[in-house]
Amino acid sequence: MKESAKSLIELHNISKHAFELILEYIYTGTCNFSSDTIMELFVMSDRFILLDLKDKCSKYLERVLSDQTVNDILNVAENLHSSALVEKCKNLLKRLEQAKKV
């Protein structure tokens, strides 16, 4: 691996704050989620194969799921193969569609 010969490893497509939160999670097992960072943490937890963190992110996203967030969350959940979250999103979209018909 070329990273083993370097003293500095560059990470792309992750903010400093999100990476700090991931390190916090790795070292402490806890992470403070916020609406500002949750999507990035969800994606990065998948990228770094932090399955417990990915699951916690998914559960957080389930709690904040709304008509305003459902499309963005569904898009990411499908890309990350998060089947439970995809199902919750699709159920909400069905309910929203039924409400429009009434």
C-alpha cells in the first residue's frame, strides 16, 4: 500500500468535522449527531466499514424522516444498501401520496 510509505494520508470527500466525529466514535463509542453532519457521517461510516456507526446513523435518520427530508435520505439509503431505512422512506412516500389523493 502506498499509504504505508507516507507520513501523511489524504482523505477526500470528508469534512474535517465529520472526520473528527468518526475518530471520536472509534475511540469512545459515542458520537454527537446533528442534522448538519448526519448524512456525511452515514456515508463515511459505510466507506470506513463502521457498521455500528452506520446503524446508529440510520436510526437517527429514521427519527428525523419527514416529507422534506425523505427524498434525500432515500437516495443515500439506497446507495448504501440500508434496507430498513429504504423501507421506512418508501412507506412515508406512500403515505404522502395517499394523503394527496384525499
